Amino acid sequence: MAPDSSRASCHTCRATDKVTYSCIQCNNFSFCDGCWSQWPLHVDGAVGWDGRPHEKSNPQVVQRLRQILEPSLTEDEHNIELRADEDTTWFGVGRDASNQPVFQDHGRFATLMSESQALDVGPRWPQLVSFIGQTGAGKSTLIKMLINRLEAASPVNGDPKFPSPVTSSNNDRVPTTGDVHLYADPESYHTRTPVLYADCEGLDGGEAIPKGLQHRSKDQQNRPKDMRESSMSASLVLKSRSSATDRSSVYQESKKKLKKSRHGSERDIMWAVTPRTKKREYAVTQLYPRLLYTFSDVVVFVLRNPRAFESTVLEKLLEWGAASIDKSLNQPALPHAVIVLNATDNVDEKEWDIETTTELLLDHIKGAVFREPRFEEHAEMWRQNGREIITTKDLLECYYASVTAVRIPTRGRYMLMDDQVNKLFRLIQRKCRFSLHVKKRVRMLATAEQLQIYLQAAYDHFSRDLDTPFDFIKQALKHNPIPRDFGGNIFNLAMSIRDNAKDPDIANGGLGVVFDRMRPMISSCILLDSVRQNLMGTTVRLLHDAYVEFCEQAISRYDDVCTPCSYVHPRHGPCCNFKVGHTSQKGHQNKDGRMIGEGAYQSDFDTRKFLVAWIDRLKSDLASLQEKFALSSHMFRESTDAEIAAKLHQQELSSFYGSLGQSSDFISHHTCFSCLRELPEHALPCGHVLCSPCTKSYGNKTSRTKIGLTRCPLHPRDYYWEPPWEITVKPPFAGTRILCLDGGGVRGIVELQVLKAIERILGPGLPIQLFFDLIVGTSTGGILALGLGAKNWTVSTCIGQFKELCHTAFSKHKMIGAPILEKISMTYHGSMYKTKPFEALLKERFEEGPLFGGKTNSAEMVTKVAVTSTTVIAQQAVILTNYNRPDPHSYELPYRFVRTAGPETEFKMWEAARATSAAPPFFKQFIKDTQGGYVDGALYHNNPVWVAHHERRAIWGDVASAPPDILLSIGTGMNAAGQGKTRSARNQPPFEDGEASSSKAKGKSSSTPWKVWWNLATDRFDRLLQCDDIWRTFMAENISPEFDENSNHRRYIRVNPDLQYEVPRLNEVNELGRLEKAATDYLNQNVARTREVAHRLIASTFFFEKTPGSVKQQDSGFTCEGRIYCRFEQNSDEMKALGEFLRSHFRGTFEPFIFVEERGLRSNSFTLGLSEHIISDLYLRGTFNLPRIQISTSKESSSTMISLCLQTTPYPFSADSHLPISGFPRELMTEDSRARVLTAPPTPQSRHPGTD
């Protein structure tokens, strides 16, 4: 910063301790306040060469403005500045290797936004101010003044100056600025509404290459990468000129270039096909305005010669607006126009007032609309559209939200210039606020992330086509798509109203009555959804652009399948056929099926006319809701939009369902009947099932892993839950813990012994299911998964229950075992073992409770459970689960996810256990009501690791691409020494070999069911040996240790004890004891491996939560802050038990610790010790409180690892003593801004429900 020149000695009294002022017209002499008026040329009545009193100037202001207006740089120094200014290039037009024009996005917007951090938590809404005008009008100079105006307030040794444009040197004859550059306003840069200044290349520069681009070689113009490298070296040369360039500055410069490279992109300009369209001037005058006008909040037109306004700038103003206004659809707000009359001299003093200048200017040109034929054409076009155009101001306001003029004086009057620049700054601020409020009112205020998405879409759009308009709403919907089943959800609710409404006038009222009753609910859902997804535009606009097609779909479906024919026979009553099932050949039928007339479907209800009227009423409802929303937003300013929308929606919910009768009659497992938008996931004690967004909206976060609800939003007056009903949620970016259990009949006892061994190491009070988010099981493994995860049994309880189930399940029918009678018995009963005793015990142990949903007073199932089964007819693998999740759209699963419409048809827990374990020919198939038959899931997924893999990705999309914390697959035992041996003869079916051979010889399969099931069983038994092969295939296709730099393969652990004897058949109950002993012996010999699993589970209970907005860029890299927490609740018994576990690992001088490091840079690491004080709080009081920590990385994209260390020696499988905590490694500095993979909004399905 410049020295304090305001303390210069007074030219008259020579005082050096007084504030002095400079006089530009008196040879820059300095005078103190007292001597100023005593100087002969300053006495009353004295004037200078411009006829005005000499200006009393602050020397600092003069020095700052002179450095901008009169830069004392050599040509070489000026070129160095231009090269350094390359970093600020936003977008422009260059040439590729074949000399064809290309659009280049240099990533400046993304870089600016990624480098700035708002001081408070929350989104940011950048505002764009574009400066355009004639070449040499002073656009860059004005921006430099606006940026440097706060320089005096900056600390002497503080942060570097904000970049500002390079202004013209005294001898320039060509334009200085090339392309469009983007600069940050220092005052607002770190706020929620940062203002960005876009400096656009002059509109009349012609084909002359701007000086800012002349230094680039042809190769650099063709290759953005080389262009950036040149910029890097140029910037470093500039640094060396001003000061010694140390290594840190070189590193920072290199890092900025890499960041710019990461955000940059290049596009072919498809419309540049003629000599005219290939010219640079064409892009500057046609492409740049479309982009800047479309996205700018304020457009500043800079004019150097005020007398040329009407002939030059007014034409540009109108042409710029006319060329751009019809090139965007659903534009949230028109930009404000600010006209800067630059270098003004000899005007009346009152014209330095903005209002006066604006009024005089607009008055001067008000008749131009009639004088100029070109202006008259524009005016006539608007008049034909119904606009009244009387003055030029009326015409300008067709293209701009407002028009304001401000004067900037010529050089010499520096204090006046500084004052006018400040006025311009405040004017821009005010207009930006107006624009922000307009966009917010119509709900099209874009965050920085959204604006970047829209900019990229606009680059793509206008690089392909200059004439087709860019549609904001369509782009917004591409990245916030309306769900595929939104129309189906409305239809589901309509069906539920028809079936459950207590008022017969509603239930029997037909389509019109039902949908009219639903209309307020649907409109409220649309408002709620648009706010939650931050969709741009008013709800009325969004109705047309996003929702109306789904409403039409719902009405059309209802009309097709729920509206009966209107034909009525005078004696036999009305026709009961619906449109979709009514054929003209069959004619009309009454409720008894009697043919009562000929003809096709008839209807006295005009569905199309109703739909039009219904949509109009829906618009009215939405407009009213929008007003309520705006009023509430004004009244409750501290509440977020989502909170206000949820509160308004809850009022509608209570009224809507209360008017229909019993709210308990309206329950769906396909649709969240609270919002009609999402998938229902969380069952409440009242039976309703809410989606996750509704749970968060109507609940309170009681801890970092729990949300508590005291009421159901569908009927808040009916219930009050004390204590609150708790929903468990996964912490953001925390990993997943998966347990996978093979099938194997009685050998399931081996799996339980493995779990028991792990639990023994964990210690008392820490049941194994606490450490898993998802348990997937097949057959025996499925029963164990249900017991552990859904019923929350301990491992010890599971062992007892399992043994009892085995003895009951393998209870043979009479005559089984008799050589001849066995075949007769199996043919007669359809199975080898009795089904009823097995089912009775399953009902007793698992009870009649539903697998998913249902009214209950017990806590929500914390652990998700999936069990495999197979449909009998289609032979399709399916899974039955206690959770809901969306279907993946990017790939097809090798199984079907089963979820029924409501609690009446939902699988009960015992039914799921029965379906997954119906192993033929040992047990009969399980028939679920009218849903068909199910047999053992082991026919396809005896080792369900692939199911576990797909399910964890489908359930937790936020970490779908990351490896799990642990995926533990447990087998039911093997015999390593005899795996290649052929099974013994006892595995052959109980019929003569000759019969089997004869059947095969004839090429015919046996038609008796028991033979089919036996063949399936023997094939299944052979596949038991393939469980390890399935695991190896899974690992080979998902993890390659050779290229696994994060050692992710160590997270996938397979434990399949070697029994060291021939593996028993799945029905050999008498082998239970021997199996237990063999498994225990194996585990005792492999304690270190079991300990590693237990310790990895312990590590997964800890997670790191980053403080929002804490990511900062430092000289040495990047930093963020946060805390390490535990998944267990504070003051809980589990937390105390965890403390006891950690306490037991103090050995000698060793104490457990947490290790934080940057991957690949061990020096950037530190240790966080778990001291005796911390552990004592844990096991005595159940509280875990670690201090806030700061994590540093050398690069923004660096990966950080946080590990727990419980011992000094490496684990046998991991080959390391450090085990990652949940979710690590993570890219902490970039994970928040990582773009989501989104799909386009779906086209509503035309098929009718139930036509699958």
C-alpha cells in the first residue's frame, strides 16, 4: 500500500503534523486546512481553468486514481500485466488447430466461487454485473476503480490485492480487453451475495485483435492448456518485478493455474460456418450479449461521448436487448441498465446527481422512438403485443428492469470522480438487491452451484445454436427432476380416497369429486416439492413446466380404470365396466355380469373439459399459496423457505385427511402420503410411513444420528409421542457396514459361532448388530439376519432359537427313510419335512408383525435387513426387506425388490423367514396370499454378496461410489482338504439309479414334483461349494489389489471356517454339536483375524463431521475444521461399554489414539490421543467429547485418512495397525461441491396400473 501522503508538509506553513490536501491546478502543492483558503488562488471567488474553484483533494485518492488513469508503465511492463491478467479470463472465442473458431470457458466463475467462503453458514447467490460499451469507453478503468476503491481500508501487510483489469497505456491504438474477464467485488466477495464484474470486449472493436490477446502465440490460442502455462510464467515474471519470488508464491501460482485448468472447457461453435459468422466481431456482437444479458443482474453501458448517446449507445442498448430478450425463456428477471457517461466535462453541478442525470437524459431522448426508423420498428413490435410505447423510456423498459444514468468526470477532478464512483457502486448494489428480491419472489434465485450448472448449459446451448432460446426452467428441471412416479403417487392417493373416504358422496362421486377434493392437497405438495428441490420459478409457472403432465397422467389413469360406463339399463341398472375393460363386442354389463346392452363405453363426463377447468383451479390455488408463502417468508424471516413451506403444508395435511374420515385408513408403502413426492421409508407408530425429507421437516434432530417425531403430520391432533419416536439416520459422508450371511441349513450354527467370537472380543454390552447398517442373508442366513437385525436378538438368543428351529424344521413325515414308502410320502406331502410345525414356530418366534411398516409401539428397526428368495413360476430372484429404497436407474439388478402397496399385503416377518428358507425338496414352497409361491433364495444367491453390494449402493446414494467401511461375508463352513472330492452317494435322490438313467436316456425330465425339487436340492448342494467361488468372482470384478492404492480390498472380509471334515448336509441336525466345536476350534486358532474384524467394527463407530463453511485456502494448501463423534448416543449403555472396550486396550505406556494424515504425505499428519481422562468419561458417564480439530492438505483434491489405532502390531489381513474410521479416506476439501449425477425428468408412463 502507498505511504500516508496526506501527512506531507504544508506548502505555506511547512507544518508536517497536520493533514494536508493537494491542489491539482496548483502544481500538486499540499496545503493544510488552515492555509488552503489563504492561498491566493483559493480565496473566495477564485476559479481555475475550468471556471470552478480548485478541488481540495485527498493525496491518497489522487495517487490511487492516477495510477489507474495514468499508468506509468513501459510497453514491456504493460504486456507483463496483460499476461498476468489472463487468470481473470472468463470466456471467449479462440481458434483450434484447424483455425476454426471455438468457444473457450476458462473456468473463472467456478474458480472464484470455489475460492471464496462465506463467513456464515449457508448457500451463496452470486450477482453478475456486466460492463459493455464501445472500445475505449473506459469499461476496464471503471471496474478497476470499483475494485480498488477500498484499498485504503486494507491492511498494509494483509492479503494480496483483488485482481482488477489492466487499463490502457497512453500509446494504445487497439482495444485492451480481449474476451470477457470476471472480477470479484472485494466488499461482497465473502458474503452470501458476492457481486462479480464482467468486463466485456468492446462492441465495436472489429476484427482487430485486442492487446490482451496479442501476446498469445497461435499455438497458445489453439490450446487452452498452453495458454494457461504461458499465463503462469507471465504472472511469475510480474511477481519477480515487484518483489523476490519465493517458493511459496511459485507454488501458489502453480496451484491457481491447476485449479483454472480443472474448471476450464472448450466447445466447437457449430454455427460458425460462413466467413461472416467465423469472424471474431460476429461472436462479440452476437454470442457475448446472449450470455451476458441472460445471466446479468445489472448491465452497465459505458459511453465516453455523451453527445453520441442517441446515435450510438441508445442503438446499442436496444439492439443488445432485442437480440437477447427472445433468446431465453423463463428468465427470472430482466437486467437493470446503468448508463455511465464517462469523462464528463463542463456540466451543471446538479447533473452529478444520479436522479437528475437520469431524468435529463431520458427527457432528451424521449422522442427518439419517433425520430429513428429502427427504434420505431422495435416500438411497433411491442405495441402489437399490447404494450403502450409513448417515449423512448417506455421502449427501454421493455428490455430492462430499470434505466439509470450516472456521470463520471474527466481526469483532474479526482475527489468528484471518487465520489461518483462510490455513487455508481451504491447504485449497482441497490439494483443487485432489487434483482435478487425479484428472483427470490418468483423462486428462481440461483445458488453459486446452480448458476454454474446453468452457465455450462448456456455455453453448450449457444455454441450449438444462436437462435433457439435458452430455457431456464427446463435446465432447472434437468438437475432437479420431477420423480417418475409423481403422477402414479397422485393416482394412488385418488384410489385410496375412492376406497376409504367415509363420505359416500366423495367415495362414489366419480373422478370430478375425487380430484376436486384432492386439488388443495396437490397444490400444496407442488409448492412443498418446488421449495425442497429449489426449483426455479413461481409455482404457477412450474405447474406448466414440470407438474401438469403428471396431473394429466393421474386423471387419465383414474378415468381409464376407475370411472364406470355411464350407460344405464332401465330395468337392470347401470353398466359397471370401466373404460379400459369395456369392449364394444361384449357390450354393457351390470354389477352381476349380466349383458344389459350393446355398444362401446359411454361417458356423460367430459374428462378433457374437466381437466382444463381443474388445472385452472389448481393455478388459482397455487397463486394463493404463493401469496401465503411470500407473506410467511416476510413474517418469519429467520425460518428457511423449506421450513415455511413444510408448516403451510402441514396445515393442509391436517385439514385434508381430517375431511376424509379416519387418517389411519390412508396408508401406503409405495407413496409418501405426506408429500406425494418421495418414497416412504420410515414407519411411525400410527402406521403411516413418511419419506426422509418429511421426517426431517416434521421432526427434530435429537442427535447426530437420530431424528425425533412427537406427532404424525397427517393427523397431528390424534397422537403425541412421549418420548419422541426416533428415526435413525446415517451421518453425512459416513460409510456403511454390511454383514452378509450364506445359506446352509444346520450349518448356520457356524455363522453364529463366528459372530459370537467377534462379539466376545467386543465385550459385554456391545451386541453385534449395533455395528452393521445392513444385514443380507439367504435361507438360514436370512433367518439369522431377521433375528439379529429385525428382532434385535442377541447372538446367544439366536443360537438358542436356531437350534430349536433346526430340530422343529427337520421333523420328518412318516415313512421318510423307508426305502420304498419314502417316495410315496414325499410325493403325497410335497416335501421331505413337515411344514406346519416349522411355520408355527416361525410365527411364534417372529410373531405376526409386518416386515416393513405397520402400527407398532416398538422402536424403529435400526438395522436394515434383506433376505433373498425365488419366485416359483418365474424362477426370479427377489429380496424381501424391512426398508424401502428407490430403484437404480443406471443399471439393472439381478433380482427384484419386493414391496407391496400397503400393510394388508405386506410380508410379515415370519413369512419372509419362511420364504427365504423354503428349500426344496426339504420344505414346501411358501405361498403368499395371491402373490404366488416362493422358494429358497439360495437357488440364485446362496452367497448374497452381490445383493449386499447392490443394495448398499441403492440405499445410500451419497456413498454409493465409495467402498464400505466393512463388508463381512460369513460362510457356513468348508473342508479345505476335500473341496475337490465328489459328494458321497448319500446325496443321491431316493430312487433307483436305473430309473434316473432311463429318464435321462429318453431325454425327458421327471414330471413328479418331488423329483424336480430333489434335482434342485442336489444342484443347490453342489453350489454350496461355489460360495467361495462367488466371493472370489465378486472381489475380482470389484477390487483389484494391484491397483488398489487405498487398500480397499481389506475392507471386504470373508470368514468361512475350515471344519476339517466333510461338510454335513444342510438337514443333518445331529451334526449341530460337531459343527459348533469345529467352528470354535477354527476361530480359536485364528483369533488375530477375528480381532481384526472386531477392531474394524469399533473403528467404524467413529465418524468425522466437518464444520460447515470451514474449508479455507491457506498459503500452504487447504484447511477445514470439525469433530470426531461416535454413532452411539451420549450417556447410553452402549457408549459406556465402548469405553470399557477402549479401556481394556491400555497396555503399559500404550494408549489408543486417532491418527490423521494426508494420503501420500505422511509429514502432514498428527495424532489425537484417547487419554485416560477421555476414556474414563466414556465408560463412567457414557460421554465422548473430543476437541475440534483442524485438518490440512497440500492440495484441494488431496485425500485425508483418519484412523483408529488399538494396538502396535499390524493386523494379519490389513498388514497395518491403523484402521480407518467411518467413511475414510475422504476428499474433505471438495466433497461438498462434488456434482451430483442427475437424470432428465421422466416421461409419464402411459400404461395402466396393474398391467404388468
